[in-house]
Amino acid sequence: MAVGRRLLGWFFPLTCEGRAGVPPGPVVVAANHFSHLDPVLVAVAVGRPIRYLAVDELYGRSAFFDNLTLWLGAIPMPRGRMPIGALRVALAELEAGGTVGLYPEGMRVWTWGEVQPRRGAAWLARRAGVPLLPVAVAGSGEALGRGTTRVSRQPIHVTVCDPLDPADWNGTPDPLGGIMDAWQRRVGEALTRAHGRIAP
């Protein structure tokens, strides 16, 4: 992770905050998603390897991309049906003390808030009994966003927010919805602060 941070910091004006708040042990990392750069940026900010759940429609276009993501530990997940096999792999990873990452928006977006976050991150954290860690990535869309394959040297700021304990929503009418509402608030607030820092 230190090498990745140095390399990214060499090319991008990259700043990170909040790593001290990363809980020890297994954790589900849930970040917003503007760019193909996000998986690496989030892993660098969190400071540990992350196995990402990745929709299987991403695969089959480039052997290099397929092999690279699988080598990095990606867990392919079908979008059109219940991803039972992928969830079993993710739960086993958490049980073994690892870190699993996913993007509640379900895809790269143009702007924050354009899609309603899905509940998979909350379900996974609650089922495994581990913290859900919100992460906000600001600036990656300007560096390599949707609709472009050209990387631009733009400032990027990653905020690791305070973790959410799924047990805090036990007994509420809609635990998964409550957890994701809290995730959305924390990431949204962090993005607002970060954009103020990296704006030209």
C-alpha cells in the first residue's frame, strides 16, 4: 500500500485522511464510485488489501483487465440474479479476517446522488457482524471519469469516514435502509468538504 500511495501521489496530487479510524479486523468498505481508479485509491487510503465485489458484466472485454482484477482478488458477481456464490466468498473472506469492498451505487456515476444506493453493503456487514466503513473519493471523476479513457492529472482527496456498527440499527423497522441512509450522509458530507479542498 505504501508503494501504491507513493506512485499515485507522484502522478496525482493525492491526499488522504481518516486512516486512523479504520477498525482492526474484518470490515466491509463501501465507497462512492466515479472512476476506474477508485479501487486502488480506496485501498491506499484504507491501508490494507481489499477484495472487491465486481459485477460480471465488466469481464470478457479485455483479457488483461480480467486477469489483473482476478489476480488482485476481485470477486465476480452477477448483476441479473442473486449473487449467492459471490456472497459466500465475501462472507468467507470476512470470517477469515479480511476486508471486502463494494460500491453501493452499483456502477460508476456522473455525479454524486444520481442513483439510490443499494443495500448489499449493509446486508453483508450485518450478516457478518462487522463494521461498515464509508469512504468518500473526490476528484477521481475529473481524473478518469465515465466517458473517457484518458487520464488527467487532477487533485484527488480520499476520506475514510467513521465506521458504522450494524448493531446500532437492531430493532429498527428497516435496519438495512437505516444503515445505508447513514452511509449516504457520511459520504455526502465528506465529498462536500473534500471538493472545497481540491477546487482550483
